[in-house]
Amino acid sequence: MRRSFYQYLMTLRNPSSTEPIAEFANNAFYDQSFPKQETDYHRLSQYLELNAGYLPTMTIFDEVYRDYHEKEQL
């Protein structure tokens, strides 16, 4: 069974890290509106562009999604 992007992102959490990807994961964890079952790049991207003030640049999302896509073989 394929993991959602959120499930994959949660594997990257590290509350003591200041690395951008870990901070993205940590902040998404606290985002109660995050689309937790979503796998589609465009829907996730649209949500983040409109709602994720905690994400300083979309290139962080792009990098994580690329890794997610490769590992989950979507």
C-alpha cells in the first residue's frame, strides 16, 4: 500500500533540527488542515502555495516530493 505524501513527510520530522526539510515536516505536523491523504503533486502544491506560510520556498516541497515520488514509485 502506497503512503500519502504526508505520511512520507512525517518520516522526515526532527524537532531539534533546523534543516529546511525537517522544519517543513515539523510545521506540516502542526498544520491541522494539511491534506493528509493526498498524493497528487498539483493538489499539494496548490494547498502549500495558498496556506503554508511556514514554507519559505516551494523548492523545499519540490525536493521532498521528488524523493517521495522516487521512493513510492507513483
